[in-house]
Amino acid sequence: MPPERNCGLICLPPPRNRKAFDVKRAARTVLPALAAALSALTASGCSGEAPATAGDRAADRLTDGVDRALEEKFEVTYEVSGEGLEAIEFNAGRGTATRPELEAVEKPGTPWRKTVVLEGVATPTVLAVPGPEGSEVTCTITHKGEVIEEQTSEGAAAPASCVALSPVAG
């Protein structure tokens, strides 16, 4: 018996199982093709090379740059201050860039500080959850001595959430 179809005005096939989106694979596929097309249009008139040769070289350079950016490691330091914290969650580099597995510290002492190594386009993230009585809570993310994100919140229902772009990506 065929699977049930969703028919309104137009009959649509059932959804297919889809694999998770792979950023590295997409970048390796799309960016070189785009670079080759653009280079073929512009480089052949300027360099005297055949369009395919100029495009191939440009695509190779672009692919190498994307690979380096996606695999480059960087260090960030998370800091949290405040009183009576219930928990701190942070990206320590586990999981993927699009689905990080956050680590947690329950009932941490403050001030709290942790340095981690992340890779490529992984998002530096730290979340400070205040206890039931609430207090002012501040989180900070630092890269190479420069604060790249800082947030302060106050109250039991107001966690401080710091999320920054990867320094490699931006």
C-alpha cells in the first residue's frame, strides 16, 4: 500500500528522510564552484590564461582558505560573576558547530572562569543561570585579551546569555 499523500489543492509526495546539513561539505562544494564560475568570467580576459586554468586555480585557493578556516582552532575564555548561581552551561568544543553539546557546572562558585579551545565556526557560548532568589549575573567571552561578548541580567528568571561569532568566521 503506498504511503498516504497530503492532498489539498496540489497533491504532495510524502517527505523524505533528510540527513543533517554538513557545513564543511557544503562549503567545499558550493564555494569552489562559485569561485570557478566568477573566475572564468573575469580572469581569462585579464591574465591571458585559458578560462578553465584561471578558474581552477582560483577555486583551489578558495577551497584551501575555507578548509583552513573550518579547521582553525582558537581559544576563548568564559567568565561569570554574580551570587547564588544555580548553574553555568558553556560550549567546550563538543558536538558540531551547528549542534554543540554544552557542558554544565552545577552550583559554581564565583567568580568562575574557564578557557576552552574551539574549532572553525563553532560559536563561543556561555549561559549563567541564577538561583531562585535571583541576583545580578554577568557573563563575558574573551578572545586574545579582547572582550567579544558581555551580558548582564538581574532576577531569578533572567539568565545571562553570551553568544559570540567565531573569531575565525568574522
